[in-house]
Amino acid sequence: MRAKGRALLLAAAIAAAACTAAEEDPLARPPADPLDAAEVAEAHVVLAGAGADVPATLERIIRGGDHRFVAPLLENLRATQLGLRDGAHYNAEVVALERLTGEAFGSDWLRWVGWYAATPLVAAPGFGAQKAALFARIDPRLGALLEGDPAEGVRVEEIVWSGNAVDQVEPLLDPPRVAAAEAAVPDEEIVVGVTRGDEAVAYPLRLLERHEVVNDRIGGQPVAVVHCALCGSATAFATGAPGGGRRRLGNAGLVYRSVRLLYDLESLTLYDELTGRALLGAGAAAGARLERLPVSVTTWAAWRGRHPVTGLVAPGEGPRLYAGYQASEETIFPVPPAPAELPPKDLVFGLEVGLRARAFALAPLLEARVLADAVGDRPVLLVATRGELHALARSARGGELHWSPGAEVRAYAGPAVGLVAGPDPDALRDAEGGIWRVDEDALVGPSGERHARLPGTLAYWFAWAALSGETTLWP
């Protein structure tokens, strides 16, 4: 009992110390002597390059401990490195960053932005407009995309330029298809399969790597099929608009927490490719989302076997653009530190049910094959009976690159329990020996009972943890 009591006291002391440390974090407190509204407006003008007295402005910011200007200084750091600014005060601004934060990252922009993502910092009022004006120097359309209001919890400071102009990576619109019997692709070709109504279509993953967005119609309904190689995801969204119209999605040329952003050509709203959440622009403040659809990442042989009359968008010729990235443990853009339960680029299958999110580590899920679990208080059943997918490409030096784009995983609303893998990958067996069919839109029991399909997505752990909110992890 004494040992237990000491352990409890020690735990309480550690918790109290952690709370005290958090309370003492100077970046979590308001600035000691912040600039007033007129000074803030003038500081933005000066730091944007339209004012002459940069040293005096920096000294005032530092003297007042106004850490709201960390974000503008980080934008200036990157803009100077990209040649968008003359860099006359580059060193002074780096020094100002270090004095405001107590960090010593020098001119390492990637490290600064990764650090910023884990802080409670907020930007000075008017920062969004200044950032939009800066990005407009790269591409006026980039500036226009940054002019809207952000969704709750979204910091415009964490939206970074991908290196591409808007739609420089060209999205496809209603691409032609070939019938399954005429498709000249190998059985092991990895595809993203989508069904709507009675129609099924397969989109080769290497096609999606080159275009990222395919605006299409399936079963007479508008959809967008999307791939983000940076976060390892393939998703599909319903893109019908009120009044029978159609919402077209494009490549924004922007990245948020290493997830590429889409934009709606009609409203200039920015969405993340992983969850379909509106981050900036029309509907963002109201929490708007694109409607996600179930997809299957699988082989052409497996998809064709399930859907003999499927259409296929031909992949065309071209190298695997992200093979080196996918085969490595590295990330390209800044990301907040991922929870340590998994390595950042381990694949998970992510589900959102209502306001709850849960990630399923792919490797143990493939071992389980069939898993009954819950997202919040909603029972779910996951089926992963075909095993891991494997991809191969040639490196720039002629060697081979091997990686896994995931596996064919389907999720269904519960409460179907006690099911195990059946006689083939598309069938499950219950305790009485009854056979359940693993269909695209529902899990169908031997008596016709149906459990609806849920739209989950494969993704790297770092991306799902950063964008899905407070997710839980299985196991």
C-alpha cells in the first residue's frame, strides 16, 4: 500500500508539474506589450516591404514580446528563400524570430513550420490578407484562394505553397473509359474502384498520381476521385450541387499539414483531400464538408473479378512520380508531431462516424482480416481479406523501389458480430455457418439483412492524426 501511495503521489506530482509547465509557456500567454491596432496595421505594411523602417518595427515587436508576429516573420523567411522578397533584412528577421520564441532554428524554414504547428500561437490580425497578397505574387489565383475565412481550428499560417501553380497538376474532366474486356493493363495494376448505382469504374493509381483529381460521372451522378500521394490517401466525393448542378474540383497548389488541398472552381472554397472538410472560403466557418464515398484500393484483377462489366480510365504512359517518397520514411512538407503510437508514415484505415474518428493500424488489421469494433458508440465491422498490396517502380538510378499503397479494406455499420473470413475474399461466415456477402454498398446477410458501407480511407498516420481531430487508434 505504501508503494502504491508513493506511486500515486509521484504521478500527481508529475501531472502538476506538467500543468505548471504549460501555464508557464510564454507562447500560450498574451504578449506582454502587444502592438495596438494601428501599430499592427503599420507593421504588416513595413514587413510586406512597403515601409522603410524595418529595424525599428522589429525592435518594437521584440520589445513587446508580440509573438503574434512569428507567423508573418515565417512567411517572410520562406518568401525570401523563394526570391519573392529582396532579403535586405533577412538576417534581422531571423534574429527576431529567435528572440520572440526562444528557439534557435536559424533559417531552417521546414523546422520552424513543423515547430509552429505544435504551438498555441495565433497570428496578428490582418495576417491572412497579407499572406494572400504575398501568394498572389506567385500566382494571382493562389492569392484569391487565401482570401476567405477559415474554419474553426484552421490556422492559415499552416497552409503552405506546394511549388505548383493552381491546376498546374492538371485535373481530368469526364475522361474516356474502356470496357474491362478491352483494357490492356496487367492484373497487378493497382486501381481505385468506385461504384454509384449500377455502374463501377476503376481509376489506376498511377493515373491519379499524375492528375490527382478526376471529375467524373458514375451512375449518372457527379463525383470526384482524388489521390494525395503526400498523405497516402485515395478518396472519392459526391460533387452534385443544389439545383442539379455540378461542383468541379481542382488542384489548389497548396498544402496543409502535408495534405494537398482541393478547391471548388465555382466558389473558390479550399478543402483538404483527406476528409473533404472546407478549410477556407465559402462554408468553411459553418463546418461544410464534401460528401465522402466509399472507395476500394485493390488490384485490377480483383476489381474486374467483382465487376466484370466495369469501366476503366486508361492509365496512359508515365513514371511513378512519388515512388521515392512512398518508399521512404521522410515527409516533404511540415507536419505537426504525430502521436508516438505509430511511425508517422505507417498506413492506417481511418473512419469518421458522426463526430468521432478512429484509425485502424493496417498491419494488425490485415492479420485480423475481419474486425468488429466501434467508432465512439457506433459498432463497425472491417473486412480486409485480400492482404497487402505491393507496388514496384524504377528509381532514377535504375534500382528498384518497393512500397505498399495499402490494402483492400471495407467498413460497414454494425452490429454484425461473430463473423469470420469465409470461403472466398468476398464472403464471411457466421457462427451458424451462414454466408454474408461483402458487397460494395452493404454487407448482406443470409436472410437479406443489410449493413451499410461506410466511407473510410487509407492514409499515413501523421496525416490522419493531424486532420481528423481527436482520433483514437486500434489496437
